[in-house]
Amino acid sequence: MITVNLYYKGKGSNARAFAEEMESSGIADAIRREEGNLRYQYFQPLDDPETVLLIDSWKDQAAIDAHHASPMMARLAALREKYDLHMTAERFVSEDLGGDEQFIRK
């Protein structure tokens, strides 16, 4: 699994308004239905009201590549422009937890 944390930053409440429009317009749900999408969920840091975090997880790189080539990306890019958002990203590749599993309370 590949997870990308995308931090959307904008002035005032622009980042939150973007995330809300992604949800209300159905774009987020359409992305969740794409082949290989495992998670697409927005969060807002308690100490930073101008930032929204998207946790975006995919089965593999091929699924991400297909997502980036989809018509959904043009709609998403238009919304980013509308709200004048800037982004930073972190990328993680999941591994077996190994010995750390004992520290995870379920």
C-alpha cells in the first residue's frame, strides 16, 4: 500500500471550504470508488485552521497512475485553483509491522 499525506494550505477557511466542496460535489466519493483506492479522507489540524490534511491510500503505484490520468484530476485541480491552495506532500510505503504489532492496541 502507498499512502500520500497531502497538506492543503490556503487563506482563512479556503482549505476547509475546498474539502467540503470535494465532499458535497461527489468528487471525493468518485475517487473513493476508483480501482485501487483504499482511503481518501480529510482531516483538519486543531492548531492550524488554514490547513487540511488529506490521507490518500492506494493499492499500488499503478492505481495512483490511473487516478492521476483520470478525468477526476481536472475537476480536482480546478477546485484547488478556485480556493488558491498550496500543497506539500509526504509519501509512505506500508510494510509489515513485524515486532511492533505487540504495541498496537486493537
